[in-house]
Amino acid sequence: MVPAQHIAPGDALLKVENVSLRFGGVKAITDVSFDIKKGEIRAIIGPNGAGKTSMLNVINGFYHPQEGLITYKGATRAKMKPYVAASQGIARTFQNVALFKGMSTLDNIMVGRTLKMKSSFFWQVFRHGPAMQEEIVHRRMVEEIIDFLEIEHIRKVPVGKLPYGLQKRVELGRALAMEPELLLLDEPMAGMNLEEKEDMCRFILDVKEQYGTTIALIEHDMGVVMDLSDRVVVLEYGRKIADGTPDEVKADQAVIDAYLGVAH
Amino acid sequence: MLADATAVLDTFPKWLAHQARTRPARPGMRHKDLGIWTEWSWAEVERKVRAYAVGLMAHGLQRGDKVAIIGNNRPKLYWSMMAVQCAGGIPVPVYADAVADEMAYVLDHSEVRFACVQDQEQVDKLLSVVDRVPNIALVFYDEPRGLRGYDHSRLQAIDEVIAQGEAAMLADPDAVRRLDASIAAGSGDDISVMLYTSGTTGRSKGVMLSAGRCIAAARDTVAFDKLSDQDNVIAYLPLAWVGDHYLNYAQALIAGFCINCPESPETAVEDRREIGNTYAFAPPRVFEGMLTRIMIRMEDAGWLKRKMFHYYMGVAKKWGEKILDGKPVPVLARLNYAIGDLLVYGPLKNVMGLTTVRVGYTAGEAIGPELFSFFRSIGLNLKQLYGQTEAFLFVTCQTDTGVRADCVGPATPNVEIRIAEDGEVLYKSPGQFVGYFKEPEKTAETMTPDGFVKTGDAGFFEKDGQLRIIDRAKDVGKLKNGALYAPKYIENKLKFFPNIREAVAFGQGEDMVTCFINIDLVAVGNWAERNNVSYGSYQELAGHPQVYEIIAGHVAEVNRQLAEEPMMARSQIGRFLILHKELDADDGELTRTQKVRRGFIAERYAPLVKALYDGSKEADISTEVTFEDGRKGVISARVKVMDAKIAPIAQAA
């Protein structure tokens, strides 16, 4: 593996070049290129089936594109396993919440720290010696995230019992626990009411400000996308049809057609 | 130097120094932060506060400057009040959940020069109204999250102010001297704090309380309830409310007990269990909430547990209060109660975090007798007090053995009470206010020529010397048929049912009493879940025919109770409706202390009030609602009106 370079704010943290992804005969993504700059909020939007989630899956190594290159922190690769992506600082949340339903909020977020744990499995099983010391350090990190996301009151509640909006917040917490450099959010606001959406927006902006995390997000709520993101890339049927600031994208005829339909 | 400053304990800064000297190692304050209770001893609290005060003085805080305190119960905000007082300023706590517009009024009226706030939310609110409050020079905040990108020309972290103060105290002995001089210069005649009334009637007024009077009042009650540094309180009431300032601030500084700040308002119940507070205060609403949750959980419990609960609640109802009052109780009943305590009451109190409570008070509103008895019967020493901001809280309070549900107790030590000819309660108390800020004419209106304060409440003394409050003096009225009508009395009876969250009664000068009802979403929602009643929104649930049936049953029960009371029998509820939205302080329907504003509601829902009296079966209403961020929207609905069952009036024998 090529050692990761230091990337200054404003430089491309991640570059996607001419990526194509096929499932058998189905083309999910065709020849898409864009970049994500360090410290920005980058939105990926598009109608249903445009290939947005596939794109995220390509970025964090879950899918391997047939063609194209991905450059992350200066290292170019065609294939990467998800756990390698995770250890390189890419964290994500899922469209359908993927938490451990029977475990408490605290434990779920603690899971996000697993990668950072150094002590051996042996000590962890017995929760003794170095593992105990380490757990205290990690617990503090997790408590800071709990405080950050204002979920103190559900610290010990099994997440399966929580309303959807809070589960999404816990999932964000777990992703943050990895101290990611690049955070991928797959529809963080789906199924939320207005107030929950506003809370989530605030958290996303705070994450960017406080931790300097670069964020790529998929979202359907246009108001949210235009308010939050620095730049937007628009996909339709697996192709990129527009790329630019929210204002540019809003004014783009191809985007308007894709969203509103064209008279035939 | 210090000894001189505290020779006469007539201000709170002097009391702080006194506590730091006499019990330096005792915990003065705790805060649950990142899941761990952090503790400050009285000596540490004093050190922080002194440094903070020096920092504030360096920022230009002058004697007599007002400083707004806005946020939840957090140590740094309590320290802010102490530090401001040390520097000779006057803290003005403001309700943290007030919308920006309300806040602007108070900030402008009180002429605050600085504000100490909790977090970004409050900073945003302040910034949104900053051009309407030109006096504000600087805003200090506790939690830095989200504020990094803000323009810091008028913003600073409280931590930084404290650090600057600490540095200044090390570098410059003059700074220490100036602080000590400022503390020593404080006298009992200084205004110690300005508390804005909740505004049940019109705009809120700034109640000026002097240090000496505050301390006199708090000393009386500390002695009355034998509070000591071994006690613990959990601070969860709004900072701006007199209850919090009295019980958590004034009494703590005088008795030297520990103020425990919960992690967040939502975790207060769990935090209370962890701390095991010994002295508790809660408005009836909080007790109502606890009882509702317990009743719901019991409904969901297994058959055996339910059986056991109901049996032992019966035992508690029969003997619990007598045991608490030290009255003679048969040995077997005592034994049975002890078993109940082991099986039911003990665990119940544990769940509610009331196990270690030695003295509990409720006030703020009349409490339903059944609700009150429930908590007393399971062994909680719950008492009532009656008070108001103008009195610095206590006017009357009950002794440990003289508790009854329908009265609020005899006058607190050193308080004088008189009943005016029209039934209004008047008092003279050691803590009584100096006046309303900038409104001398209102001060004059509230005082009698011989120095008594008018409470605005109607009441009378029972034979055993306890005061009984019926209602607001101006709300007590008569129906067209001449029957006495006390809206609050009826509303409280309705509100005892867990399904009813709020009720608003009408009837002044009409031929019958009618009322609006707000269902309790938790209780009714739970019922709906168990009975497979589907609903999409609060509005839909509120209008559900089966819900109407349940509420009709409750109304009929209230009528039956009213029929048994000769005074009230003729003012039974004739018709009622269930409101389509929850009454909300943001819409001005409730005060910030959650009291209904009857007049405002009658105006706002005029078509519904009309429908209650003109016999129609339903009515349309559309109302404007205010969201938390200040935006407005409209809710419209068709509301059904229902006739209530009138109970036959019991014939006096």
C-alpha cells in the first residue's frame, strides 16, 4: 500500500476518475468522475436508481468498479476492501439503519472504536490490565460523541427501542467514533420530521466545523442539500449530468429536466 | 481581609465565602458531564467564582449592572450568578425556552449589559434580537460547540473569563483587593437578583429582591425544614423561576448543601436516582407525569404484578398517610404496610428516584388531592407550600405532621397573612420584594397602604389555621344562576385523570360550565396502542370517537364529585370538547411555568367557545402556531362538541 500523503484543506482528498460499475448486464455507474476536497460537504444527488448508493459503495470499497481509478489521500487504487477503507479513515452510515438492535446506544458507538483498540483479544475478554485502561480512554471519546449528539438520555437504551430519528443519530455517532477523515452519509435525513432534519443538519455542520471532517452525503431533500453542501454532483441513470455549487446545479437545465421530467 | 468581608452575612457572596471557610471540603456543586459526576467542593466553587468575578470586572462589569443568565441548570450559570453578585452586579435569570421575541422584551426592559448563556442555541437567539437590545456589550457562553466560526468580537467563553481572572489574580494583587472590596461593599439593601414573573396576566414584570430579605427568608425555611450540609438537591427547575433561585441557590448557599446539576433536562429522573437527593421540590405537573408513567407501566405489567400493585395501593390508601402523620395505626395494618413497602412502595420510590427524599414540596399550582395522597401514601413526606415571586417564594408551608391535600398550610415563620374583604390573600413576609423594576405604579397597585402584598389569589383559613386557596381572585365568578364557579378547581379535578393533560374551564356569567380538554399523548397513545386504535397524528387521536367516550367518562366522574360538594354542586360541566392541538407556551396559550392563560385561550378559540354554548355538534377552527425557531404555520380542524352527563345533586340532609 502506498503511504498516505498529507492533504491540505482545499486539495482533493478523494478523486474518482472514469469509474464504471456493472452488475452483469446492468450498468449502475458509467464513466463518472468527480473529486471531494478536504474539509468540504459534498452532496451526491439524483433521482431513484441513479447510482448514488452504488457510488458510495465504490468509494468505501464495498463494490469494485470494472473500470476507472480512485485516488484517496494521494494513493491510487482500483480495489480496496471495506476494512482497509475503514482503517484509512473512511466511515459511513447506511440508508437503512444498520445498528445492533439489542445493544445499547453506548455499546453501539463503542463498536466504532474497535479499530482503534490496541490491546489483545485476551485482555479484552477479561476486561483487565491494558484493556481496562484502554477502555477508559475510548469510553471518554464515546462520551464526548454522546454529548456532541445530545443523546445522553438514551445512553443505556437498546437502540431497537428508539425512534427512527434517534437511531440515525446513533449511527452517525458510531461513524464519528472512528474519527474518520471522510464521512459518507447515505440519506441521513430519510424518514425524519422537520425538527429531526433540522437537528441532523446542525450536527452535520458541527461535525465539519468541530472535527474538520470531510463529508460526502446522499440526500433527497433538496432544501437540505442546497443549504448544507459546498458542492453538488448530480447523477442520472449512472451518469454524471452536473457538478458544481448548489446555485450552479439549481440553474442547470439537465438537472431541471432530470427532476421535473421533459416534454416528449 | 476575608474575615472582615464576611463579618455580617447579609449578601450571598459573603455566604459563599462563609461556606468555603467553614466547610471547604464539603461538596458544593456537582455536574454530570460525559457520563461522570464531577464535583466541586465549596472551597473550589469559591475559587472559581472569585476568578470569574475578577474576569467580569476586567471586562467592565460595574456595580449595579444587570447580567442576563440564560440556560439550563449548569454549574457555570450558577457561578455566573455568584460572580455577578461578587462584582456588585445584578443577575437576571431568563427562561431558557423563551422564544427570541419574548427574550428580547425581558433583556431590553431589564437593561442588561452582559449575558451569560449556555450554548449556541441561546447565542443564536440573542444575536437574532441584538439590535433590539442595544445595551448588551458582551455575551459569555458555557458550551463552545458550534460557536467556533462565530464573530467573537462580542462573544467569549466563560472558561476564558475564569482563566483571565485567575491569571489577573496571580499577577496583580490589586485585582484581589478590588474583588474583596467589592464583596465587602455589598449590603443587605442591595438588589440581589431580579426575577421576571411568568406573565400569567400580561407582560412579565421584573421583581426586584434585596439580598438581606432573600437571606432572611431562606434562613427561616432552612431552620424550619432542618436543612444541613448533609442534604442534596437536584437542580432541574428553570433558573428564572423563583423556586429554583430559592431552593437551589439561596438555600444551598445558606445551609451549605450540594447542588447537583443533571446532564441534560431529559436525564433528570435518572440523575436523581443516582444522586439520591434528600430535599425535593417539584410542581404538581412533574408528579402528575410520574404517576402517569407508573400507571401506564402497571397496565402493561403481568397479571400477578398488577394484582399485587392494586392490593397494596389499597393498603397504602387506607393506612399510608396515617403512618406518615404518626397517627395510631393497628399493628397488623402496620405489618401489612411494611410488606407493601418491601414489595411495592419501595421499588416504586426507587424507580422515581424518591427513595432518599426526606422533605418534598410541591407548589406552583393546586395539586389534585388524589395525586397528592398517592405520593404521601407510599411514604413520601410531600408537603405543600404556597408562595410567589414577590414574596421570594414562601408565604405558607405545611409542617411535617400537619399536611392536608386541600390546603397549603399555615403562614411560614415570620410571615403575616390577612384575608381582604373580597377574599383576596394578603401577606407581609421577610423575603418580600422591593418593587417592580421601572414600574413603580404597578408596585403601588400590588401593595396595600399598610405594606401588605396582594397575591391576587382568593382563599380563606380553615379551622385548623391552614390557608385554602380556591382560585385567582379575579377568576372566581358566578354562573348565570348564581352558582359559585371556580375554574381552576374544576380543571384540577379533570387533570387528575392520566388521560387529561390540560383542561380549560369557562362559565363566567353563562348558564353552565363548559371546558376544553387536552388529551395526554403518552397516556392516550398507549391506550390506543393496546386497543389497536390507529391514528396518524395528535389531531386524529384527539378527535377519535372512542377517545371522546373515555373523556366523557372522566367528565361524568368529575361531575359526580362536584355533586357531592354543596358549594360546587351547581357548577357541573355541561358540555366539553377535545382540542385538536396541545396548548403550548410558544403560542402564548400557557405561561412559561405552564399555567393556562384562560382569557387568551378564550379569545384565540372564540369559535369553539361559541360552539360550546350554542348547542352545535361541531365547529371549525384554524389557529396559527409558532414553531421553536419562531416560524409560523396554521393548523385547522373540525372539532366535535359533546354533552356531559350531569350528576344528581346530593340532597343535604
